[in-house]
Amino acid sequence: MKKKNLLQRVIIIVVITLVGLYIVIGPRHRPTRSDFTWSGIKNSLRNNIHLGLDLKGGSHLVMRVKTDEYLKRLADGNALAAEKAAKDAGLPIKGARANTTGGNYQVIVEANDGSQLQAIRDEVQKKTDLNDSSVWGASTSGNTVTWSISGTAQRYLSQQAVDQALKIIDSRLNAVGVVEPVLQTHGATGSNQILLQMPGIQDPERIKSLLGSESRLELVHVISPPSPSPIQKYATEQEAIQSLGGTVPSNRRVVPYFDRDEPTAGGGAQQPSPDPNAKKPSSYVVIEVPSVVDGSELRNASAINSRGGGTDDYQIQFSLKPNGAQKFGAWTGANINEYMGVLLNDQIKSIAFIKSQISDSGEISGRFTKQSAEDLAVTLRSGALPARIEYLEERTVGPSLGADSIKAGVTASLVGLALVVSFMLFYYRGSGINAVVALLLNMILMMAGLIIFGATLTLPGIAGIILTVGMAVDSNVLIFERIREELRTGKTVASAVEQGFARAFVTIIDTHVTTIISSLFLFVFGTGPIRGFAVTLVLGLVINLFSAVYVSRTIFIWLLNREGRRPDALSI
Amino acid sequence: MIQFFKDVKIDWLANRRAFIVVSLLLMLIGLASAVIRQAVPGGTEAFNLGVDFKGGTVITVQFRQRPTAEEINRAMTKIGVKDAIIQPVADKADQDLIKLPQQGSGEGQNQAQVDIGRSEVKKALDEAFGPEAAHDKDLNSDPQAAYKILGTDAVGPVAGRQLRNQAIAVTLLALLGILAYIGFRFEWTYGAAAVIAVFHDVLVTLGFFSIFQWEISLTVIAALLTLVGFSVNDTIVVFDRIRENRRLHRRESLYDITNDAINQTLSRTVITSGLVFLSVLAMVLFGGEVLFGFSVALLIGILFGTYSSIAIASPIMVWWQKRVEAANLRTPPVARSSSTSAARPASPRPRAGARRAGA
């Protein structure tokens, strides 16, 4: 080996080592002197390495958007609109209904006879979303027209719903100031899942109910004799249905009315109430479908203290966008003294009669607490979720539990490392130093790699590091044993080293590539912990090819080229 | 120079039958444990799957004064949670794991499962032992508090199933990748032998988990993947030497070459495996309860991964490769490259050989 070559190698190694070392322990800002004190280095180290939730503490939530509900609502809404469109045009139909069973989402319109079918189909498509042929496929048979959502369109719409949910969840998280959340889709495509990680949050109950809240707001016409008669309420659901003649027509709905109840931010049926008695609706009312305006017309919502109420009596004040305000104004103008209700997640929260035309603002009273009113305002502002979400997985790790894991992992690793280092020095003597240098360099560069790629270090990631250390030692053992073998056959030291590296290199490449290939599978198809394992492993192995082969080789070259060395001696 | 093994000349392959019998026995014992446990009603299940795969809730609680398991159970029963399992944390005198099993199994159960855990346990403990430490405080800094929930793991049935299927699918895919690469670099018989050996290691390790009913969590899966890596690594080192020796000594039999290769790499095998074994032993001893499943899986895996490259992968490869080579030798080149061999009544033997090799 030539001297020049050696110099070049040393420069490469020194530069990479220094850069790696700086990435690991250097600060990300312009360094000052205090950054190179012991505590400064410790501080930078803490900032640089992203610990996973299992080590740092925090909450990990996996949720699923109930897209089936979203599609069902789409079909239901269009069935209603279809019936209205046909009736408005004076076309003779028996009825329109939605079929949402067995993975089908269909709108079925049945005509009195087949003759007018084409006209009905055209009229309905003109007036409703059923016109959108990328979603709805129409077919006629006998006296019916059926529009159905194809499998592809279902997947597309579900994806859209998930994307929308992601945006809404993101804005809700921002509004309550969750620090550095990780929010992304999760699992296989079509599983409609979302992963949310929140470092530092130990008890995610409030966030969960905030995110789970659907917050579908509608302003509706309550069917009742006008004021000054009292609101027409029914004690039970059956009673309300009886008043409609036993069946609910498609332009009416029976909904529960929580009179002066205390709703929580979660609202809706998805939050199990601690006390079942408090959640029993006081009565039922009949409302008109469709609603006057809905939450998509909201411009703003805020929590305010109720007039004359106590400190814990809050209400929501909201205002409407111009379009909604126009609709609302026209409707209230035409319905003075009628009753109007605020429908939130399919429950009536408050009812008032219309004194005069209202254009763009209103209130939801309901004895909210300060926090529940504020949370509700946040969810109303962010818009309604396209469908409810359910939680599939919830993990929380307190900081002390995470610290215990780190301590256990670090202690075990250090003891293991100490064992390895002392054995290598004992068994291979001088050359053992080679292995130790390579090993330490590998650890430093692996940390640097994790930092560069922004990967997080998790408990399974530590497992990956341990496997890497094992393989790094193995590379050295392979090389050293091979050199010893070559020496035994009577070769000179220089050629034994040369041969040892060359032969061992083939093996090292094969073992490394095999493991890298299998870890790539883990990385591509795995999630969470499996992926964390794969990342550290691939990184460690690639680095090992540098540290265990290139660096170790360079040290040997240097040893063999030293001045005054006995050419036949090698400490191995 | 310190040298553990000098010029060893052990005839490893002579013991191949004994090796295979031992391995089959080990696998059978594990399998029997799984089958019997599954079959006996009311007993334990084949594997002690953690919440990650089975669904359910585990809550880690730190107490100021640790109550007995019965006391906690009574508190849980009082609020209507019946089959909670209380498990003290072995290396932490003040901590307990409270495990709530999967509630029901339908799709609609996801929500219930993930929701009940923490709030139910909190309610029960609040009633029985006093308040939990405040949000932002730990137990020591909140003198009023009686306990503190340190962590929760709630997994619904869907997520559990998903994680389980993913772990299996990903492992199998990784094995396929290994098979393909070794097949490409060596011969496909080498690849198959290596994968069979790895399979053996995983099965034996899982057998231990069934016998001792250690809990299988996601980290144990990470350990299984690690041992797959180790075992293949070990096998490749031996195979690599076989490949090299075959080029150098073309006249020697595969049997002798393989024995030589194992002997030549023996000191590296013992040193590497020994070192890794010691590091993992350190994890078992110092890693605490958190790392126990992981480290113990690795410990067993390394032992058998090393054993299997010598005792399983090599004999299988030799046996298989010999048959393939014999078949190739007996098959004239013409017959191999075209389908006419089947039409030639004069040479029935190559066909039989080819069929056997392919089987």
C-alpha cells in the first residue's frame, strides 16, 4: 500500500468522523463556547435525537374514520333530494329510498309505471348530485331507477373523507395547541385509518373527545303550532311518531330534545356518559327535513358567558357566511313566530321562536361549562367531520415509564458493549483496538444517520442497534480470523492482511446484503415498531461496511507502513 | 496468540441424524405445548398473546402503598369490571399492571374497548385508594395522591388483528427475500436450506414461549426478526466458505468440504455468537421487565440460530445439493435442454432422477 493512498483514506475518515460527531453532539444553531461544555453537549444531544413516544412519553392514537357512515349519509341525502325533485316536477313516483346494506350504497326511485322513467331519471339528475357520473352509476329496470356508487368510487370517496378528516383534526389540534403532533394516514390503503402521536400528552381524554366530536350543526324548523302556543313536545319517541300517523314521512324527522341539559364537548352518542340518567332526553320533537342551513355555512363560532348566568354557564355564539345568512334571513322572515331548533349531532340543543327576521348570527344555549363551550366552538369552527371516528388503539406512556425503558436499554447496551470490547482486546490484542475503534465509529455514525433522516429512536430501534453491534463485531471477527488463517499458511503479514480482507469481504457483503434485503421488506410493509427496527438496522449495516471494512483496513495499512516496524510482526 | 480452536477436525455431518432428531423433538415439544394448551378447555391458550395482538387494555399503575392484588380486584369488581388480571411488576416494588381482557369481539367493540380502560380503572382506584396524582405531577411531588397511572395500552380487536397479520406477513416476505438473494448468490438449494433453518429457529423459540407462557408482544416480534437476521448471517458465513472451498478443491466431496468449512469458521462462529449471547444475557439481567420478552427471545434465538447453521442448514443443503447434482450428472445435456428425453425409451433413468430432484 502506498503512503499517498493512506493519506487520502485518513482524510476521508477524519472528515466523516468529525462531521458525524458534530451532527450528534453539536447544536443546530451557531455554536457558542458553552455548547462544548459537558452540559452543553448533553443538551444538544437531547435536542438532536428524536426519541419515540415509548421512550419519551406521550400518547399514540389510531383511529378509523367511519366512512361507511359517510357514504350512507350521502345515499340518504340524495334519496331525499330525488324524491323532492320528482315531486316538484309533478312526475308520478311511488317513492324514493336509499339502500345501504351489504356494502351497497344505492338510491332507488320507484315510478308508478315505466312510461315516465326516463323523464324521472333526467329530472332527478338535473336537480341532484346523482348527476355526477364519476360517483353514481344509473340503471333502470321495470319501474325503478337505481343509482349506485361503484366500488372504485366508494374507495375514492372514502379516501376523500379521510383526507378531509385529517385536515379537520389538524385544525382542531392547532386550535388547542398540541405541540408537535404527528398526524398521518395509517395502515393499508382502504383501511381509512389515521395515526396521531402527541408527545408529552399523558392523558388524551380531552383531545380524544375533542377530535371525536362530529359537530354537525344544523338549524331546523321545529314542527309545532306557532308561538304563543308552547312548543309541541312528546314524552317518548313512539308518541312523536304516532302524531305523524304511525310512520315518519321522508320530509320529517323525530329527534331527541335535551332541554337544558349539560352537553359535553364530545356530544353525540359516542361518548359514554358517566351517569346514564343525566343523558336521557327530556322529550322528543318533530323537525322538518332538510334543514334550513347547516354547519358548512358557519363563518365563526365562539364561547361566551351567558347573560345573567353563573360563571359556569356558557353559550355558543355563531355567525353565518353570506350565502347561509341570505337563506337564513329569507326563511326566518317568512316564518315569524314559528319555532326554530339548533340541531347538533342529531340532537336538539335549544329551541326558540322567531321574533323577527334574523340574518347572520345566532346562539346555542345549553348551560355549557367554560371548557365544553370552548371545545365545542373549536370543533364548530373547524367544520364538521365527514363521519364519526372510532379509536382502534390508544397507548400512553408516562415520562417515568419511558425513562425506565431508556435506562434499562442503555444499561444493558453498555454492559454488553463493555463485554465485547474487553473480549476483543483480550483475544485479538493490538488488532482488538481496530475493532473497538470501528465499533465506536459505527455507533456515532448510526446516531448521526438517525438524526439526518429525522428517524425516531424507539425501543425496537434499540433492538436494531444491538443486532448491528453484533454484526459489526462479526465483521471484525471474520476479518481477523481470516488474517490469522492466512498467517498460519506462512504468508507475509502484508499479504495475509490483504488476503484476509479480500476473502472476508465477500462473506461480509453477502451477510449484509441479505439482512438489508429482509429489512427493506420490513421497512416497506411494516409500520410503527417494525419499521423503527428496520430503519436502525439498515442504517447500521450500511455504516458498518464503512467502519468495519474501510476504517479497519486503513488502520492496518497505517500499522504496516509505520517507520521502524518489524515487518513480520502483527498483534492479532 | 490466543486461539480457541486450532485445526479442529470434527465430522459434523456424521451426526446429522442426531441433530435432525433433536430439532424435530424440540419443535414437536413446542407444538405439543401449543396444541394441548389450545385443546384443554378453560386452560391457557397456545400462546400468551399480549394486548398488541389479542386486543384488550393494560394499565401500569404506580402506588404509594401497593395494595394486594385482591384489594385491587375487589375495587375493580365494585364498579363492575369482573375479569381484571392484576400483575405486579417484578422489578418495581410499587407498580402493578392491571389487565382488562378484550370486551366482546364484534366490530362495534373497538370503541368500547379503547374507551373503557383508563377511565374505568381510574374510577375504581379513586374510590378504593384515594385520588390520582395531578396531570403534570408525578407521585412523589403530589402528597395528596395515592397512585398514578404511568401508561396505558388499549388495543381494539381490529387493530390487534391487523398487527398480528402484519407481523406474520412481513416476516414471511422477509424470508422470501432472503431465499431469493441466497438463491441468486449461491444455489437455490442453499437458499432453501438457510430458510428452513431459520424457520426452525423461529419455531423452536415460539415453542419456548408456548411452554413457559411468556407474553408475546410487538417487541418479541422485533426479537424474532432480529434472530432471523442472526441465523441467516451465521448460515451464510458457513455457506460462503463452502462456496470458496469448492472452487479451490474441485475434487473433494461436498460432504468433506462442508465439514471443513464448518471447522474453519468454527472459531468465528463461537466468538461472534458467544459475544452476542453475552450482550443479550446482559439485557436479560439488566434490562428489567420492559425488555424481558425481547431479550429472552433473542437469547434462545441466538443459541439455536448458531446451532441450526451447523446442524440443520448444512446437512440439508448437502443432502439436497447432492441429489440435484446427481440428477444433473445422470441427465445428458441434450435430455436436459429439451423435452425429447421423455420420448426416448432407452434412457428411463434420467427422467426418474430429474423427477426426484424436483420433488
